[in-house]
Amino acid sequence: MPNPIILLLADDDKDDCLFFKDALGELPVTANLTTVHDGEQLMRLLADEEVIPPLPHVLFLDINMPRKNGFECLAEIKNDEKLKHLPIIIFSTSFEQDVVNLLFKNGAQHYIRKPADFSQLKKVIYQALVLATEDKISQPAKENFVLKGDIGAIQI
């Protein structure tokens, strides 16, 4: 795993962002987290030559955001030569199978349904970081697309 891991979180819910940051702080990783609160802000940041490079190692992307939603951001990123290899993990409260299928088809690396439980949140973030930093470009098989934090014997 890179040290530090450069993470970008795009989520309009400030409580969820704080919950994510707190969980990340308790993981056995060194990470630099940048947070944006809408899709337009995300795309401006990714296009800013003074901020990027380096690209983040992982982008955690909420679907339901104002001004530009996660679907629009995912499509723009995957259609951009400089950004298309950025691992994107969808991080959302909704869980409709049709939506999950569409996100898989559109190139997201993984899907996480935001857990309400803090220890589960830590597990699923850690699982996502391990998977995304081990294999930067390839998308998993569809049956491994949704992450649930079941990382076996790893204790965090």
C-alpha cells in the first residue's frame, strides 16, 4: 500500500464526511484525505493542474450530490484520458440493484453501501483501500463489485 495513500472523498453530507474521516483515522494506514461536497467542485479539483497531479490513489464518490451527481462525475472521469484509470469506489446510502449494475457497467471499481455502524465502516473502508491500491486499473468480477467489509481475519 502506498505511504501515504492519497484519498479524495466527494460527498455532500458533512456528517458522513466526518464519520469517514474518523473511521480512516483509526485504520492502520497513513492517508491524506481531501473532501469535496458536490460534483462540480470535484471535477474542478481533478482538472486543476496546480493541485493534480498526483491523482489520488482512490476516489470515494457519493451518487446523490448537488450540482453534478455521481453518475455524471463517473462518466466524465472515465471519458478523460488523464483520469480514466483513477479507481472510483461508489460510497452511497442507496442500494438499488439496477443502480449498482449501471455503476458497474460504467466503470466504477467497487460499490459500498454506507454502513451506519462505525466498526463496519472502518472494515469496508480498509477493504476498499487494500483492493484499490493492490490493483489500480482492473475492475473486479461483478460478484465482487459490492464491498461489505468481510475481510476475513484482519483485525482493525
